[in-house]
Amino acid sequence: NPTYKSKDEL
Amino acid sequence: MNIFRLTADMTHLMSVIVLLLKIHTIKSCAGISLKTQELYAIVFTCRYLDIFTDFISFYNTIMKVIFLWTSFSIVWYMRYHKIVRRSYDKDQDTFRHVFLMLPCLVLALLINERFTFKEVMWTFSFYLEAVAILPQLVLLQRTRNIDNLTGQYIFLLGAYRALYILNWIYRYVTEPNYVHWIPWMSGLVQTLLYGDFFYYYFLSWKNNVKLQLPA
């Protein structure tokens, strides 16, 4: 889902 | 991935390595706040809950494992290693975790991107990371003598978040609808908290004198 894509930072 | 974020992650990794080197080689944690280290372990635990459910990249997963492993190792060294623990100054390191964790948890319950457990924990980890350095900065003011490795550790820790801000600006400019107020605001507060430390660190470097924070 899109939000987890945005959680690509550490 | 952009150069700002890569440099930021490497700076963050360097800060952890500097601290582990200090603790592992000279077997001392003088001047280091266990409270801050424990808060960082909590920050990474709450932020990386998705480590087994959402694979983003090898880099992402490897770095998460490294940060989790090193943060818990540092806490273990300072608490249980028979030599290191002797150099821990528990009488000076008295900042109460709960005074930082509770407000961050309440704020994460109120202000978040989605009201789910993982999302609230992720948000809580950003708010907590912003203030996690406070026990360490308080300890520095109390103990006065700041050895080089400790000074470098804190400088790198502050620099990594400042570099993340450059990364967020870069991504905001180059990626359509990339907007994340929670990390941005938390990261800004976190970097500002290092402000006076950076100032005195720069002065000590410029005048080539030992780093001293005003009482």
C-alpha cells in the first residue's frame, strides 16, 4: 500500500 | 535514494560505530547517558516493527538490523558488562525516561498519519527520537569534561538528522506529492536541540580548545 512505500527511510 | 540520505545514514552509522569503539576498545562509557541509549533502542524497536512484514530493499533491511543490534548492544554493555558498567555515572544520569516517553506517546495518539498500532508506534518513534538526546545533553552539562569520542559521537548524531532535512527538502522538490509533516517537524526539533552543542563544538574546534558546555 502507498503509505508503506513512503516508509522507505530509516 | 539520494546523496543526502545516503550520507545521512552513513553519518548515523558512524556515530554508532564511534560509540561502540569507545565502549569496546577503552571499555569505558564515561560521559555517555544510558537513558539516551535506552531511548534510542526503543525508537528503533517502535520504528522498525515492519522489518519482517514490509521488505523495501536489502539496504533498508540491513541498516535496520544494524541499528537495532548496535543500539541494544550499547545498552547491554552499559548495563551488564562488568568493566564498562563501572564507568557509567548513574548518579548524574538521572533524566526520567517517562517524562519524555509519555508526552510523545500521547502526541502520537493525537497526531498521526493513520490510527493503527504500527502507524502510531512509527509516529511515536519520530517524536521520541527528537527528544531522546536530552538526557545526554543534560549529562554533558553536568559532567563538564567531554572526551573527544563523546563529542564526535554527539556531533555525528546531530549531523545525521540535519542531513536528513536536506534529504527531505530534496525529495519534496523532486518527488510529486512527497509530504510527511511528522518526520519533518520531529527532525527539525531534533536538529534544533543540537543547536547550542554544535555552536560550542564549532568554537572548541575553531579555537582548538577542549569542548566545554556552559553550566
